[in-house]
Amino acid sequence: MKWALWALLLIAQNASFTLVSRARNSRSVWYHAWASATSNLIWFVSQYILIGNVLDLMKTGTLNEKIATGWFYVGCTMLGSIGMHAIALRKIEPRVRV
């Protein structure tokens, strides 16, 4: 359960970070403010799980578990970033003055 929640938070974290980057280049202050608040809230929550996972790995994890956790993190954040880029291009930005 903890890993599934962490996966969702990582996807949401990088999705919202990508949205902030795109919003920063728009003319809409509200778009940027909403994206920034969302990104920072998700980042804050995800740090609790990240720190717990890393501490557990440092104490008892094998090298393979550490590598797998790194790839899990990278894969989820990539999925979030690429997914939000596509959503922003197709759904959000056509409706926002960019």
C-alpha cells in the first residue's frame, strides 16, 4: 500500500512540477499560482514517504533493493512529467491564455 501511494504521489509530483514549468511561461498568473501551490503541496507530502523509504533502505536494504527503488522513483517521475506535458498541450493550454 505504501509503495502504491508513493507511486501515485511521485507521478503527481512530477506532473505538477512540469505544469509549473509550463505555467511559468504563460501570461496567466492564476495558472502559475494554482500549478505552483499544487506542486509544492504534493512535494511536501511525498517527502514523508521518500524519507521513510530511504532510511529503511539505508538500514536493511540490499544493493538490488536500493537500485530498484531508484528506478521506481525515476520511472514514476518520468511518467508524471511526460503525461502532464501531453495533457497540458492537449487539454489545459488551449483553454488558458499562454
